[in-house]
Amino acid sequence: MPEHREDTLQDLGKEVRRKREELGLSLKDVHEGTKIRTQFLEGIERGDFSEFPGTVYVRGFIRTYLQFIGAEEFWGEYLPVLSEGTERVREEEPSVVGSCTPPTKGFKPASRFWIFAILLLVAVGSSWYVWYTWDQNGVPSFAVREDNGGKNSGTVNETARATAAGESALPQPARTDAGETSNEAGSGSREPLSADQPAAPLAGMTPPPTAAELVGANAPQTPPAAPEKKKDKELVIVANGDCWVRVRQGTKTLYERTLKAGESVSFTVKDRIEVTYGRAGSVRTRWNGEDLGNPGTTRGVERIFYAPDGSTGRVSQ
């Protein structure tokens, strides 16, 4: 590695370390947030990449580290130095020149004779199957459908005869000797029933219940009181300076980034959450409308929990 390139990487590593310490983060905190091994993080801060598995990993780890601590402005200085090392490795790689024999083709077109033979076997097999099926079953399936139709028609005729017998059994109105019904007054006309007048029940039959009897009286009912809606708790974080913030719910990370001065973020708390502040003295919090001030008086890391019942406090280490 050229001396000037090594010096540049060491200087950039010192700047990255200074930025991390300003945020009050340890290498363990960065490891938990980026999933990068601690030995690789130390190598980035020392400018020593001899233990890295490859150039691609170097670029990926450096960029992830810079994004985590909010120092992406250093990436523009890293990129030309890393590209220079990549080009040098490519120049040193020997070119391999040799002769090679193309692989033999494994596919050969099949003979047309076998295609025709297979098609002929399929046709013969299908014809034999159809003949065998007819020979075993005997009468074709359409004869069964015809028999079913005859049975259905006989059933319909029996139903019609039963209906006619039932109608003839109904009582007929009595007639006088003159051939007129006893209910008619001689004019031959009947008074039509109105829509509001119910028809008179037949003799010996119980009148059907009215709608009021079935439904009951329309008594006014008081609608049930709507349940009181539970109001969710709200957490608001306002940054006075740069502060790394991570919000977790159990083992799930809901939010993680570095807040700049003047930025704010809010969360609706339905389940217990734990918030890690990289520089607790650089933020102010408002919990459920109440200003709680700074989570901590120091510039170190503070872990605070917030619960849906409105309780809050420090998380034991």
C-alpha cells in the first residue's frame, strides 16, 4: 500500500472515531446497530484493512458505518482512495491466456422414425381403451339419461295428479235451485276487498297472527352508550444537537438514526418501547403532553422506557 494512501486512510479513521465519540457511542453500540464486527470497526478507525475479506466488504462496511453515525460527508474522501487500491490490484493480476476446446454438444435430434412409432402406439392404445370400456359397460351412457328422464316425467305426472286431487277436495260454495250461489244477492257482483281490509279466514281455520303480534310493540329503545375510546400515549423527541436515537419494541427496532439540531420525531405508544439516546443531554422529550426535559444530564448514553399506561423510567443495564 503506498504511503500517502495509508496516511489518508488513517486520518479519515481518526475523524470517524472522533465523530463517534462526540455522539457518545461505543463500538459495541455501533456493532449492535450495524451488525459489523468490532474488529472491522476498529480497523476502519485505524485505517488498517488487512483483516478484511475483500475490497467489496471494505466499501460496504465503511459506508454503513458512516451512515450510522451521520458522517456521510467523509465518503467522498474515502472513495478515490479505495478506487486507487482497486485499480492497482487489477493491474497486478496476471492475465491468463490459453486455448480451450468448446464442450461437445450433448443434444442430438431424434430420428423421425421413433416419433411416428410413439404416435402410432398412442393412437392404438387409445382405440383399445375406448373399445374395452364399451365392451365392459355395455349400454352407452346416453341410454341411462333417457331412463332417468322417463322416471322424472313419471314423477311429474304423479305430482300433478296429487295436486288435482287436493284441489277437488276443497269445499265448494253452496248453490240454490236456481243455480246461483247462496252468498250472491242476485246481482252477480261481489264487493272487492280493499288493500287495508284483511281477508276473512275460512271456517275452521285460525287467523294468522298480525305483524304487530309477531314483532311486538314498537317500544323506544335507548341505544347503548358508546365505549370510551382509549387515547394512545405520544412521545415527542426534539433535538438541540446531534444525537443518535434508537427506538425498540421488544426485539424489533422501530426507528434508528442520528437526529440533527432542530429536528424532531414523534411516536404513538401502544406497547412498551425502549429508547436509547446517544447524547441524552442534546435532546428534550415530551411525554403525553408533559415536558420532561432532557432524558439525562450527561453526554453519555441513556436508555428510557415508555409504557402505554403513562409510566416511564430508566432501563436497568
